Amino acid sequence: MIRGFDRLLQRARQAARLLALGSAVLLPLGAWCAPDYLRGPAPRWVAPQALDVEAQAPLGQTTNGMHYLLVDQQVQLDPQGRTNFKRLAIRALNQRGVEIVGRIGIDFDPSYETLTLHSLSVHRDGRVQDRMASTQARVLQRETELENQIYDGSRTVDLTLDDVRPGDVVEYAFSIRGGNPVFGGRSFGRMDMQWRAPVHRLHRRLLVPEGQAMQFRSHLTALQARTRNAGGWVEHVWEAAGVPPMARQDDVPGWYDPYPAIQWSAFADWAAVARWAEPLYAVHPNAAAALRPEIDRIAGSAATPEQRLLAVLDFVQSQIRYLGIEMGPGSHAPRPPDKVLERRYGDCKDKVLLAVTMLRALGVTAHPALVHTRLRGTIDNRLPSPGAFNHVIFKAKVDGRELWFDPTRFPQKGRLDSIPQADFGRALLLDGDATALSAMPATTGGLRQRHVAFHIDASAGFDTTATVTVTSTFDGLAAERMRDTLRNTNLDDLQRNYLNYYLRSYSKLSQAKPLDFADDDAANRLVTTEHYQAASLLGKESGTGKPVVYFDVPDMKAMLGRPDDTLRSAPLGIAHPEDVSVDLTARLPRKWTIETSSSEVKDAAFHYSEASSYDGKTLKLSYRYRSLADHVPPAGLAGYVANLEKARRTVGYTLWPHAAPANPWTERPPLAWSLGMLLVVLLVTAVALWWQKRARKAAPAA
């Protein structure tokens, strides 16, 4: 995985979203006088900013017991190295705030960055206490991404303050100098302008050498920069006061970025980014020599270009484990393919260059491509820079077809037409000709397709044991994900989870036989079968307590669940692309008068259809849900929720077994029966009126 463009900004942004803005809870491990960082005054080019320690917290807007009085960031893009200065002042409003502001974490990469601490103080009762000398500090190598198989070598300076009390203002300043050499001295970055915490005063300043071309782009902010030339620099300043907090909303699509920001980049366009990246992924003429044994093995067993592509894909996915060593230039530059093959591990960059080198040696055209795993089409709103990407895949051309593959996925099996292709919306293809982002075509191979056959045999009666069999068929990407589940989950645990899931709908269910599955690699299809028995299907009708049988369809109801948060200003993210169908077949103990039906619900985000049929003693309920989009805009949410409810009301079926066998009825009485009953009622009423009239006429006069 490609690491972020600027470690400090990225970490600070993440911390801000957690209402920490530079603070973190860490464990002390070292000594204060560590050689990893320096102490000293702020750079002379830094413009001092006033701090209002008397500022009052906005009523009802703070969280986690903190109020940010000052957020000051100043960046100088010196040709000899970039310097990022930051100063924060935070008031602890209560004990929770004390716990957070009393520990400060500052991240940096010692392979190319130098951290200097400038000041650390506490404001209390109108006095300023210098805490630089008395504060305990540690240098930690935390490796927060290690559980994701990423080792980046970053360090964290952890400052643990003594004697912090509610009402105190903790103020600290530091600077980080240096830039990743992999970018060749070109700079790019982003300054966020709002967070989930209120900020009394915000100050952002960027110094660019005169004559250096720099692009700027605003994202969801109307703040305008004050710009002036001074001393060989072009100064850009953005300021704001009383910045309100942003409301947090969950369940947003991955590409949604609600945080106002200013972007800058020294890269003129996407062609410039491609020219920067292409030398990193150049296939050297001698590279294939070290790979020759593997290349010859594949060439000997795979005759066609398709077979060779599949063989190389399988090799890099199954034989090269994922592990990223992303220190310094390794954050963006792949390692030589021979080293990757020797070590049998690598990250996305390493796997892609290895695959491309092998494919070209086998006569298959292939090129790396930079992508972002979440941004999709919204990457068009980003300024061109290496920071717009966080992942690498490759594109191959076989028999006139252009195919995109991600070598970091778990081994993909099957034919080319059944293997889900990588689809990240946009890609920067490193083929020597790219001048713009390429649109990645959506393919059906990326569809999560699942069919559930739910069979209930209640032919012996509703009050005795019924057999229940659930057969789930997974295709395409759904099959890949199910294989991953089977690989990483104990089968007993998986079966127990499934049983608990269905027990919510059928309370007397128990496991009859272990779960079994069949995997068809060629078709990229996986089938699981669950075997249950229900001691009884009888339940009680709400209100009357009468016996009732309800055929629930939880697999379909799960697709139609109502969102938790319907008062939204942000789009609602939904799973896409999904295609889920469920057929429930129930063998009944006797013939029933069943109303059949069919209906559909059409929404901008999904299409739903249902149908019921009855033949002899067998009831069949069929449902299908297909997603049409990955999100619902706020303006369309009310209609979306209404359509979900409309669809959900048609899921399931109810029978009342207490009715007479000759004419039991269901939840939906048939029209003919209803009309017949109406005629009977009218006839009885007419006869009663006639008899009453006749009786009055025959009575003696008074």
C-alpha cells in the first residue's frame, strides 16, 4: 500500500477526527533525551499568532471535554527541504479532557524527517508554566499498521504531562523538517479547515518560493487566501474564527469526504504524476533473468496468453505473501522483483512490478496503474499528485481484451470471464502515454451475487419436527469473500453463527448435520448447505394468542433494513453492487387456500421484486434484491426509506392452522372467498329483514 503523502498532516487529520488534533494515548517506553528529536526555538520565518486563553467554549458544541483555542499550522516549501510548523492550544474542560490533553503524541519518519520541539506550557490562573524540562517524554516505535501487514518505521514522541487540571490550557509547538526523497523535491499537501471539534481560532500559512508553480484547489470551503510576496517567498494565509464542529454521520460511502480543506500541488497535471511514477515501475532488461525458473515453469505449462496471465496472477496472489516495508522511499517505490521473489513477500507495489515483469517476459502486455481504494470517481476532484493514490494494480491485454487485476487479493480462481476484475472507478495507467485518469469499466465479475434456497418440509405437520435446509450459492466476488470466510473461520463457529442468525426467525431450530460446501473454481462459484430441524413451526398470533405459522425470510429482510440515521446531511452509503435472491419452498401438511401474488418496488438505489405461488401442498416464495447505486443522497432518503418499508412488508407469509381443513385461509384472503362471504352476508340480512316485516304485519292491532 502507498503510504500517505505527508505523515504529519495525515496523522494530524486522523487525530482531529478523533477530537485529539495531535493528542494520543501512548505508553512510555524510553527516556527524555533521545537522539531521535531536537529541542530548540521556532524557525525565524514563523509568524507568531495571538492566543486568547480567556475564550469561552461554545455552549453545547464541545465533546470529549476539550476546547481548541488555537490551531496554527505554517509550512515552508524550502528547496532544500520542507518544514511543517504546528502550534496547538487546548483547554481541558473536565476530567475527560485532562486525560486527553495530558498526553501528546507527535509522529514522524526518522528516515527523512527531523522533529524539533519548540515549547510546552500550561496556562493556569493567568500564569504560564513552562513544562519543557519537567515533562516526561518517550520515543516509541508503535507500528500502528502492523496488524495490516504494513511496517513503516515511523516514530512517535510521547509527552506525558504532570499536574494537569480541569480549566488548564495546554499549549505546545513543534516543527518537522524533511520530505520523502521519492518525490524528487516536488511538494503537495492538504490543510483541513474544519473538524468534529470547535476551534476558537484557525490559522494556516503556506510559504512557496517565488517562481515555483503551485496549484491550489478548495474543497467544501469558501475561505479565500491572503496572498503577498515578501523576501523571495509567496505567502498564502487562510484564517477563520469560531469554527463550529462538524456533525458526525456514520454509514457514509467510502468516497465521501465532508471535511473542508485546501489542497496544493507542484504537479501540473496527471501526465506529470505519470512521468514521476513511471521510472519507479520501469522493467529493467535484466530483471527477468533472476525470475527465469518461474517464467520457464509457467511457459511450459501454459500455452495461451490467457493461461499465462492466470498462472502469473495465481503465483503472485498465492506464493507472495502480503507484507509492506514502507520506510522512506519504500512508501512509493517498489522493490526489485528478484528480491521480492527471493523473500516471497511484498506489498501492492512489489507484487505489481513482479507480475508485470513476468507477464512481459511471457509475451503478455501489462502495465502498472495507480488507484485509490475509496475515492473512486471523486478522485477527479483532487489535484494531481502522488497523494491522490493509495494502491497499485495492473492492467493486462489478452486477445484484444483489457483486464484489470489486483495481485493483493486472495487467490482468484476460474476463467478470465469469471474472475472479478479490480474496479476502483479511476486509474492512472503507467504505460508511457497517460495524460489523464482512465475510467475503469464496471464488470459483472465484481458483482456480489448470492442465491439462497430455503427449503422447509412440514408435510408431517406444523406441530411436529420439520426439516429445514438452506443452500446458499455464491458467485463472483461473493464467492471470493466466502472462500476467505471459510479460510479464516472455524467451521464450528461459522455454523453456530448461522444457527443463531436463523433462530431469530425460527425459535425451535437446531442443527441436524454439519455445514458442508462445494467449490467450483472454474466457474468461480461456491455452494454451502446448512442442515437444520425445527421441533415445531407453530407460534402464537400477537393479540389473540391463536396458533400461527409464519414463514420468515431473514436473508431478504437483511437487505431491506431501515437505516439507523434518517436525519442526514450526508449521503447514506449502501452495499453495491449486490444481487441477492431467495427462494423459500415449504411443503405443507395438507392442501391450503393460498393467495398468490407478485409485486415490485423500483427505487433509484435498488430494485426489488417478489412473487408467491402454490401447487398442491407446496408454497413457494421468491424474492430478489439488486442494488443500483452505492449511496442515497440526503434529498432522496425519505423516498428510499419508504420504498424499503414497502418492500419489507411483502416479505414472509403467515398461515392460520386453526381454521377448518376444508377452508383454512392465509394472511391474504383470496378475492373469490371474500366476494362469496359478502354475498352470504347480504342474503342473510335480506331474509332477516323480510321475516321481520312479515311478522309485524301478522300481529293483532292494539
